[in-house]
Amino acid sequence: MKAIIVPAMSGPKIVDFEMGESYNLIQSTVGGHFDCISINSLGADVWIHDEGKLIGLPVNALATTLWLHEYGMSDVLAGDVLITGGVDNEGATLGLTEEEAETIIETMYSMNNAIMIKFVLAESMRMEESFA
């Protein structure tokens, strides 16, 4: 099964894991106790450190794009995250297919680019107004 590790300070990477290994993978990736955020539109779960913002982990801009995609501009994700599939009928964590993982990564990058374009346009308009 596949998952995506999205470090807060670098790009995502696809990793393999076996059924029954998800707990250790999640905990080692996020660095402690964790919470799960469902991104239903992509059939994915995003695993985050449950106190990431409280303990000062850096904002994970790329992973935050998934939050924005699903819930709008209402929060940010902090620290390294792990992205898996949903769960089966017994509550076991499911992996992603290679195609699903690539789609999620493409979604993060395309949303990140759109956000940057909006920021640059807004900033350039602000600068033009300040020179007027």
C-alpha cells in the first residue's frame, strides 16, 4: 500500500507500507500523537501531529492546500503529515494507489500555485495603489 509523506519544509514523497504498519508509520512521520483529517473529495486521510500548532511546528503550506480544498480558508496544518486512503469496514487504514497518490500531489501543487498567483496579484495591486 502507498502513502504520501509531506514534510513541512520540503516536497512530498510516496512511500510503501504494509497492512498493520500504519500506526507506527503515522506516529513516526508526525512525531508523536496524531489526529486524522478526512479529505472526502479525494478519498484521503491526512494524519497530523495533534498538538503541532501548540508546540510550534512549522506551517506545512503544501499540506494546508488539502485543507483549503476541502474546508476553505479556515485553518492551517503544522508539521510533517502523512496522507493515506480512508479506512475499510473494520477501521483499518487503507493505502493509496499510485494514481491516487499522484492526483493528490498534483492537487496540492496546483492549489499552491493558484494561491501564490493570487498573493502576487494582490501584492502588486497593493504596491500600485501605494505609488498612486
